[in-house]
Amino acid sequence: MDETRTSEATPRTTVERRSDREVVVTRWFDAPARLVFKAWSTPELFQRWWVPQSMGMTLYACEMDVCTGGTYRLNFGEGMDFFGRYLEVTPPSRIVWTNEEGGDDASVTTVTFEEHDGRTLLVMSELYPTKEALDAAGGAEEATHETFSQLDELLATLR
Amino acid sequence: MVQYSDTRLDAPFAALADGTRRGVLQRLGRAECSITELAEQFDMTLTGMRKHVGVLEQAGLVTTRKIGRVRYCRVGIRRLDEVQAWIDSYHQLWDARFRELDAVIESMQLKEKRDGRDTYE
């Protein structure tokens, strides 16, 4: 952590599986926490970054009531909805929400924004109820599946 | 998908949750090594190291072979690649999102410069 805290460090995304149920992502942003928080909690701004082109998806509707106890719903068309509830919203430092589209496999995401000398360290933790749920998530589910299939094929040729 | 990941990834992630076992994997990444040597290097009893190697072996992260009376261990490439693939795909998504977020924040900062600091208060 100390290494990345030096102000000249490039804003690199790190991903770490802390346990078989938890994955933690960190990233520095060259902006005060209030702006990073705002970009995360304002629907018009959120929509502009949440679905990068490489995801190959379109966000059709985005309803977010970003306050403790509020709900959100993201619609990607054809009945594909991601939804849940904000368990805690503390501007500009912390948002905790549930991801309930998976039914019983609902995960809880906690994102914190820590400001240091005008820059912000974002730490996001996703805690899944079971390791199966986490394994299934794999960031972009299809991509993982694809990668694994390709890997299987490659490894088969190496045997 | 759940089934698929379940059977193939549980054991490796459980195995990697332990610091010593991650150390052993790193060590084996450099060269094949006997359990006795590993026990010495990690300042551990032979029995303790056997257990760790057993967990890694079951997870498919390490393979062992016996030559004479000595059991040698090496990295089992396949599972490690799968674990890495999971992390890579997760990383890819979030890195792409955060690069977009950088752009959004930059435009917010420009707007504040133009319209005054309280634009996003």
C-alpha cells in the first residue's frame, strides 16, 4: 500500500481474492473523494462509465436512489436486470449495496473512497455468500467461461 | 457455469488462501524441490510440509513424484492458469470501467473549473 501511496504512482487497478468468498479491487484516482463519490452516485454520470465497450452490453435504464435503504435497478434489455438495495451510503466516503439479481446468491459490495493529498484511493470489496457464487461471478461471467474454454483447448494440444 | 466453476476452482482457491502454500508455490515456480527441502526452507516439520503439499496436490496446483525414497514436487500448471484466468477476467472488467471513470471525473473537473467548485457539491 505504501508503494502506491506515493503521489507519482500510476493509477493501477489491483484485484485480489482475499478469501474464497471475497474479492477486493483497488484503484487510485487523480481527484478528490467528493468527485469520485459523485461519479458513482449520480445516475447520469454512473451510466457513462459502468458499462465499458469491452463488456459488449448496453445499459438501457438506470434507476438509482443512492441513500441508505434506497434501491437501484440497471436494465440491460431483454429482462436482464441488475438490482439491489443500498445498505449504507455515507458521502463522500462509503457506499454499501446488495446485488440481488442472483437470488439466494446475493453478494454485498462495499466501496470506500479515501482521500490522500487530493487523490483518492478506491477500495471495493465484493463479498459472496458462497465460494460457488464468487466463482460464478468471475468479473465478466461469459468472458471467464470463454477464457477457460480456450485454455482447455490450448492445454489439450500441449498434452 | 456455477457447476463448472464450483468443481474446478474451489480447491485451488482454498489452497491459495494460506500464506505458506503460496510461498511453496512461488518456490516451486523456480525449480522442482523435495518435501524435505521445502520443510527446511520454510522452517517447518516434515509432517507439516507434507500436509501443505497434500492440499496443493489435491487442488491440482502441485504434482509430486517419488524418486527412490525422495518425493519431489513441482508446480501443476493447469490449475494455476485457471485461477489466474478468473482474476484476469475480473481485472479486465474493472480496469475498463475505471478507465472510463477517469474520463468522467476529468470532465467533471473541467466543468468545475469552468462553472465553479460547487458544481458537484
